[in-house]
Amino acid sequence: MGVLSLSIWTPVLFGIVLLALGRDEHARAVRWIALIGSVVSFLVTLPLLAGFRTGTANMQFVEKAPWIERFNVQYHLGVDGLSFWFVLLTAFITIVVVISAWEAITERVNQYMGAFLILSGLMIGVFTALDAMLFYVFFEATLIPMYLIIGIWGGPRKIYAAFKFFLYTLLGSLLMLVALVYLYSKSNTFDILAWHQLPLAGNVQTLLFFAFFAAFAVKVPMWPVHTWLPDVHVEAPTGGSAVLAAIMLKLGAYGFLRFSMPIAPDASREWAWLIIALSLIAVIYVGLVAMVQQDMKKLVAYSSVAHMGFVTLGFFIFSPLGVAGGLVQMIAHGFVSGAMFLCIGVLYDRVHSREIASYGGVINTMPNFAAFALLFSMANCGLPATAGFVGEWMVILGAVKANFWLGLGAATALIFGAAYTLWMFKRVYLGPVANDDVRQLTDINAREFLMLGLLAIAVLFMGLYPKPFTDVMDASVANFLKQVSASKLN
């Protein structure tokens, strides 16, 4: 079994073992098995780090075996510079999420932990699948554990949020399935890389582009199909919000790189103005919406939409800086938004309120925690030397080179981001102790310190030394841009 198969099926196997264990009588053992499972799942991805060759755009660690032979469907896996970091990011975030749920989840612990480990494996499957049908199966399968995580362990309106999440993402995906079947009928294969070479007429490319757009724009989520995200974040448990923001939103942005743009390059260039316009609306308008939120989770959820607007903007300005910046922003957003939601979870576990007005002066009673929260807030603003800065800066530079006004529009996000993030930090953490709830708070324990410390190291390392991240993707980005700049009209 290859490294990629191990990366996918190790967490899935541990998840199934956890589901097989009894309900809550073995809760302590379940937590330890989940932690061991997540650590082992991360360790099996490390050979990727040791063996990945930079300087080539070819797929690496390729595995191929027949699956549904009658329809030429293959079990075909591989990674290149576009997908490499997301395998490691998914495995890393899973460890943090398991640690975060250690005390917060007390009912059906085995099902909660099992769902997360299975979800982790399925998301790695999406990032590594090179067969379109395999990609589609993984892409849709991720909905099931996430639906259960929201619907069982969520807040008061969890059923509404879970249904909204499921319906939005499923409806978009059905159009993608139609596109996949059409491409199969033209090529007699589900090989994604073969589709990149397939000549297509202009009107066909446009239809395919919008079919893929329906699936991926909802997942990112782009404005105006972003309305499911705040509802889901507010109702989801802390771990669900962290994984949704850190990894699941990236599945849509990754889909643009693997499907929409290389398969329909002419349509992508023709409709780039639309994606850029929607991205700028997300960056500016949604940033303003975030400013008026009273619920911390809603504020960070809208902030996620604004930050993901940078990603799609970077991709569709068709420049090395833009595409690499979008990829770096995806990774950085994984660390930073995950950390922001986990910080809100730490407060919620103690006070059981997400309202900004319920807090004030937290720094007086939780100084260690406030230091972490300040770091992550600054990263969310895009402060230099944090992960949040690198990708946004690259995208803004790329946008300025393409068009000064585009760059100026994108740069306003840094101002709005600083405004809503620092405003929230000021009202929650600074000033005198606001009420008895805050007065009785206890600082973070060793488990919470470990969870936030891991993310803090990642945020600072990526901000101070982004070279390892960009080195891996440079050759693949150059090859990708070469593909999307060549016409495929037949």
C-alpha cells in the first residue's frame, strides 16, 4: 500500500474502530485511541515531506489500480505542488481537533471522534484523487460525517443548519456530476489529467465551467452562495467549525485548480472578470458585514468568506504570484481560522456564550490564553511575520501587477480585517473585568496550551519562513499557468 493510500485509509480505519466501541462507558479509552489514531495518521503522511521532489510539475507518489473496469474507473492517486500541503494540513488539523474535544464532548464520544477521523481520510482522498469518479465519491462522502457532526453535537438550531449545509453543497455537486459524465462520454476515461488535454468547443467549455462553478463556489463559499456558512459555523461544535474553516472550504478552491481552469481554460479566461468581481465583493462587502456581528463565531465565519475571496481572486488573475498567493492563503487560512474558532471554543466551554457583549477584560483572568488569542487575531488581520500576511500580500502584489484598481480593492480587506478583528479583541479581552462570569474564568490548562501552541508555531513558522511552502508549489504553478494560457478550442 502506497503512502497516499495509507494517508487516506489509516484515519478511516481508526474511525471505524472507534464507531465499533461502546457508547460512553469507554469514553476515556476512546479519547486516547482517537489521539493515537490522529497522530499515526499524521506520521504516515511524513514520507511525503521527505520524498517530495521540488522543481518538477509531475504527479508524485502515484498509485493506480482498476476499480470499476466496465466504465474505465481507476483507483488513481497522486500529489503535485498544488495538492501536497493540503494532505499534511488535513492530518495536522485533525490532531488539534481531537485534542480540542477532549473535555468538551461528553456524549457519544466514540461517534464524534470516529466521524472526525473518517472525515479526515475522506478529505485527503479529495486532494489526492486523479480519477474524476473517485474524486466525486470522496467529495460527496465528506458531507456525511460533517452533516452528522453538525446535526448531533451542534447548537439549538443544529438540524436547520445541517440541512442547509447538506442541500446547498449537494445541489451544486449534482451539476458537477453531469459535467463529469459528459467529459467521460467525450473521452471514454475519468482520468482528470487526460481531460486537461481534451479539446472542447467554446460553448461546451462555458457550460462545463459553470457546472463546476456551481459545485466549487458553494464550497468555497463565494458570494452570494455563502449564506449557509455563518449558520453552520454558529451551530456546529467547536471542532466542526475548526475543520470546516481549516480544510473543507479548501475543497472548493482546490476544485477550481484541478477541474474548472485546466479543463475549460478558454471559458476560465473569458469569465475571469465575473469571478474577480465576486471575489472583490466577498473581500469588501462581507468584510463590512463582519464588522456588525455580535456573535464571535459569526464574525469569524464572515471573516472566512472574505479571506477565501483572496484565494479565488489570486487564481483568476492568471499570474504566478496570484496562484501561488492563493495557495499560500489557503494553507495560512487553515491554521489561522482553525485557531480563531478553537479560541472561541475555549471561552464557550467556560461561559457558554458566544456573544461579544458577554465578555470584557478576559486578559485579567486568562493572560496566557489572551496572548494566544492576540497572536491569532493579528494573523487574521494579516500582520507581517504571521501566516496570514504572506498569501494576502502575494495576491495583492499579483493584483496590482494585473490592474492597480484590482490591487487597491483587494488591499481594503486588510483594513476591514484589522477593524473587525481588533474591535472584537478589544471588547472581549481588554479593559476591566466586565462581569462575574469573566471574574471566575480560569486560564488555559496544559491540554489547551498544547492545542493552541501547535497552531501558534505553525502560524509563526509560515509567516517567518514561507520558502518551504512556496518551493513545493512553484513548478506546479508554472505548469498550471502554461495549461490555462493555451487554448483548447477545437
